[in-house]
Amino acid sequence: IKSHRDLPLKLNQWSNVVRWEFKFPTPFLRSREFLWQEGHTAHSSYEEANEMVMQALDLYKRVYQDLLCVPVVPGYKTEKEKFAGGYQTTTVEAYIAGSGRAIQGATSHNLGQNFGKMFDIKYQDEKGESQIPWQTSWGLTTRTIGVMVMVHGDDKGLVMPPRVSPLQVVIVPVISKKLTNETADPYCENILADLKAQGIRAKYDDRNMYNPGWKYNHWEQKGVPIRIEVGPMDIEKNQVRVAVRHDGSKLDLPVEGLGAELSKLLDEIQTTMFEKAKKKRDEHIVKITEWKDFVPNLEKNNLVLAPWSDPKDAELEEETKARSKEESLKNAGMEGEDERTATSVAAKTLCIPFDQPELPEGTKCFASGKPATCWVLWGRSY
């Protein structure tokens, strides 16, 4: 970068990263090596940089919510939790109902001018004066897949949102003495052609070495959103039996117009999966104003929205984290926990949500008793 004409500079890369400082893995969520997308930009003003930060964060929000059916809470990180050396960090925070824990979905940072000063990055503005650019950085990793698996998966295996499922519909014939492959194949292949004509990612499982029950289990484990079962009675009635993966429901549909009908059903599944996850998440977000309600709600697998005095007070935040850990361990009759654990009982700040509830005048910080300035979302996190 030499001139204002070089700005904004926008770079993006997909790369594998190895954490050399890494010690303790968490299946699905944290591994020594991972694939990520990382963006870096440089701008002439804070306003331009901040607009880029919010654009990237909105993209990540849409990846989680529109594609993966995972609801997230967007917000700012506190001073203690923000990217080291950066000016401001924004985040999207997800919730995993099975464990009652939060997980940081993705972050987008306004790095400010600090790194420009450190590495002597300068440009000439329109007046010929030397300026330091405002930088941003934002990234998304394969952790997203782990979050999706943990939010939607059940005891049978994966549950895939239709928009990201490699296979959206699988057709399984119920081969028996009453239904041979010679009869089933043309019937099922016609259905397959109809589905593909509608843009549906579909497969006809005509393997003879496995029985129908084995195939049902196989595709349920893989989380395929819709299974079509074809038995002898279905062919007689010119229909199919449709099994929906995420809720186990079944319905009979006529073959005529099946592709169009399943296209609508896939959209409905996408919407329903998101609403189901959001309902679970919302049921576990609790607003409190006093310390006595803090740890008991963490024990109930809740995320806690609490009034906070100062997002820049890292010392108070660390004290609150330690205090919550001590109280939780005492309640559980434990003397301590392994420092390597990925599931500490300590609470931490997740974010200062963009969507702030009304803060009545005179509200006190739940931890310090000082006047509160904002609501902060707390939780046990991975």
C-alpha cells in the first residue's frame, strides 16, 4: 500500500492452519489442524473498516442461520475477550442444547491502526499526507460443521439441513418376493429423474447386498433429510412413502408432481429445523439482575443475560469468572477441575449483544454493584 488509490485493499484466503501452541483437542470443535477462510482488508477510515467488519459478520450470521439452521447471537466482545491488539471484536455466538454450552461461531475484527503502526504500514492520502490505514480481519473455520452436528444430531446420527446436505433425498426400494428389482428399478428411476429435474440432489439406492432396514439405518446415520420408501403396495397405488429425518414423520404422496412437492418439503424442513433450534436456545436465555441467580442458572444449562458495569473492566470480569467457578465446584462437591478440560464450569462473557434490552435507570451491575452500562451475555463455553 502506497497511495489512497490502493484502498480499500481486500484479501481473502482459504488455508489449513496448524496451532503450534495447541494442547487440548475438543472433538468437532477444536483440533490441532483446521481449514479456515481468513479475510484481511485495509481502509482509509474507521467508518469504512467498520462497515467491512459488519458485512463479514452478517455473512457469518447468514451461514449459520440460513444454511446450517443454527441460531446465533451477534454482538461485541468485551475488552478482555477481544482479539489481542485489535480495536474492536464482533462475534456470533451459538448454543448447543445437548451440553448447555455456548460456542463462538465466528469473529470479525476491527484491528484499528495498531498493526499499521507496528509494521509501519502507511499510504499517502489525497492531500499528499502520510496516513496509517484502518485494518480488519475476519475468519470462519471448519468448526461450523462441528457446531451444526452438535446442534442437530441425535442418537441415530447426523441430521443435515437440506441446503447443505450433499444428498437431499434417497430412494430405497423394499425388495421382496412381492417386489423384484425388475419392477422396482424403472419405477424408482422415473422418480429419480423427476427429483433431479427439480434440482434436488437425489440418489436411488439399488444395492442388492443390503436389505431395506440396513439401508434405512445407513442413510439415517448420514442425516439425509428425506427418505423415499417404495414397496409393492406403493407401486399399485402409484405413490411413495416419504420419511422425514429430523422429526421421524412419514407421509404418503402420489408420484405425479412428487419432485415439486418434495422441493417444497425441503424448504419446510429447513425452516422447521432453524425454528426448533432457536426455540431450544431461547428457552435457555435467562435475564437476571442479582448474583444469587447467576450460578444456579448456569447449572440449569442456561445462558445468562446480566447487567454489567464496564465492558473494559477486565479485572472484574476475571474475578467474576473465578467466583462462578469456585461456587460451581463447591455446589458439585469438587475441590477443583483439570486445567486441560474443554468444559470448565467457569462462566465467561460471550458478547455484548447488539440487540440490547432496555436498561432501567439505576440498574446495578450484578457482580460489582456499580451502575450498569449495558447487558452482557454470559455462559459456560467450549
